[in-house]
Amino acid sequence: MRASEIRELSAPELNEKLSDLKAELFNLRFQHAINQLDNPMRLVQVKKDIARVKTVLRQRQLAPAGS
């Protein structure tokens, strides 16, 4: 998911996306632990998507205070 796509989402959608990504990361880690993970790079992609969503949420929190 690209940062531009994430910025277009509303705050409730971002929170929902964050919880979905965290659940996916949990499942991927579980699959990795029992050696059933097909694409190990998916772990990296999901972690980066989580970071992007958290960054956008934090920017929105700070934007009203800074203006």
C-alpha cells in the first residue's frame, strides 16, 4: 500500500486498517514459526505498511496543534 493511498483514508478507516495489518502480521509470524510461510518478504511489507499508517495517524494528531 502506498503512502498516498493511506493519506486518502479517514481516521476510522486508518484505525481499522491498522488493526487488520496487525492481525495479518500476527498470522504471518505464526506461519513463519511453523515453517509454512510462502513469501517471507510479506512480513517486511506488512511491517512497513503498519509504520506508514501509524505515521499518517501521528501527522494528523500533530497537524492541528502545530497550526
